[in-house]
Amino acid sequence: MKTTHDIKDHSLPHAWADLQTESKSSDWLEPEAHRLAFADPEFLLRRETRGIRFQLEMLKPDLAQAEAGIEHTVVVFGSARFLDRAAAQAQLQIAQQSGQAQDVAQAQALVRNAEHYENARVFAQRVSRACSCLPNDEKLFICTGGGPGIMEAANRGAQEAGAPSVALNIALPHEQHPNPYVTPELSFKFHYFALRKMHFMMRAKALVAFPGGFGTLDELFEVMTLVQTRKARPVPILLFGTTFWKGLINMDVLVQEGTISAEDLKLFHYVDTPEAAWQVICDFYQLKVS
């Protein structure tokens, strides 16, 4: 295992590798001085053109969503590792046949957490169906990170309700492809986490955080910080799964230790059912939909 790192290393080679992977032909990726600057990927991936890449990742999803009439979204976060109930049960059967205690324990956790997958799916169905009767400029669309797990469940629920949904995917060292339920023309891929997070917030009218790992916590607390510091407008922030969230984080300790104010606890709500989550959003915006 490599234990030292070159201080001069930077991330651009990763972007180059991503670009080559997606290219059907590598010919156009070769440097060529005579090529138009905006058609020259080797030039666009230079350190000096990073600002241009920021602009492109800002503009491409923004323009595409505006053209599709996507103005307001409900962003759903959560673990990429959860499975639907049928897949989790199948995993448990395989683990039980193996006789390995650790495999059985992991599979049992998947079965237990499949409830979150199904709740995310039902929640997205509910939002999409309820909003189908709203005027185009008031509709709420489901938006996720586009990956598996909870993200897949939410995109799946929207598709089952006959509604389009948005995916803001990210290029990672390991392969991550959009889940099969994403609306293709609303599936975007980012190199920069910062631009991806900005797009989550640009159209978000509510954020629903299901149980998840580091990525979910990162996104949740960044949103809470933006709202707390008034860098973003107040929106409903829902922590789905009271037992999980209260077991993971004792928010009252932050108040007791004086690191946040008691008023900050009003920034979020605990919910345990798709119906309760949707009701919080409806109450916040006084939506007259079922």
C-alpha cells in the first residue's frame, strides 16, 4: 500500500480518465494545436482552465432543467447500500445457506434497512402523484444523487408515478452509473462535488435525509449550515427514521454545550412515514394537495 503522496499530485488526471472512458473513440482526445479551443478536451482539462469547467458544470444542468420546466425539487438523500425488500431477502437466503455468521448479520441488516428503501420509494410516488395536479410553475420534482440505494428508490417511485425525476451523479474512483429509474435527459454527471451540491440547493424546496453514511451526513449538515447562517432560504429539512437519527446524533448535546442555540433545533423535523414527510412539506408551503 502506498504510504506517501506527492504534494504536486492533482485531480485533473482523474477527469481525463473519466473522459477517455466515456469516449467511443480516443482519436479526438489527442492534443491538437489547430483544434478550436472549446472543442479541445486536452486544453479544457488544464489547471488554468478550471474556472471554465466550473462554469460548464454550473450551466449545463441548469439550462437543461430550465428547458424541461424543472423549477422546484424535493431532494432525497440516503445510503447507496440499501436494497429493496425482495433483493434483501434474497441476499439473506444466500447468506443463511453459506453458514457464515458475519454474512448473515450483514444480510439481516439489509433486510431491516429495506424498510427505508420502500419508504423512499413510496414517498417519491406520493410527491409525484400529488404534484401532477399543480400548475407547471408550482410542481415539485424528485431529485437525487442518481446512484443506487435510497437514490434509486426515490427515482423509482417517481417513475412509477409517471413523473420525471432529476439525477445529479458524481464521477468517483470506483464506477458509479445512474440507476435505471432516472429520467435520461435529466441525468447529469459532475466532476466537482461543490458544483453538484450547489445544484442540489438551487431548486430544492425540501430536503429529505434517509439513513446513510458519510456522504449523507456531509450533504445534510452542509444544507443545515447554509440555512442556519442564512446563506440559503429556509426549506423543510426532514430526518427520515427517528430511531436512526436520534441514535446517531444527540442534537440536544449541541444545545447543552452551547455550540448551537435551541432555536436551531427548529431547522429540521423527524419523520417516520412517507405521509408524515409529505405533510410537513405541504404545511410549510400551504399546499392544498393530498
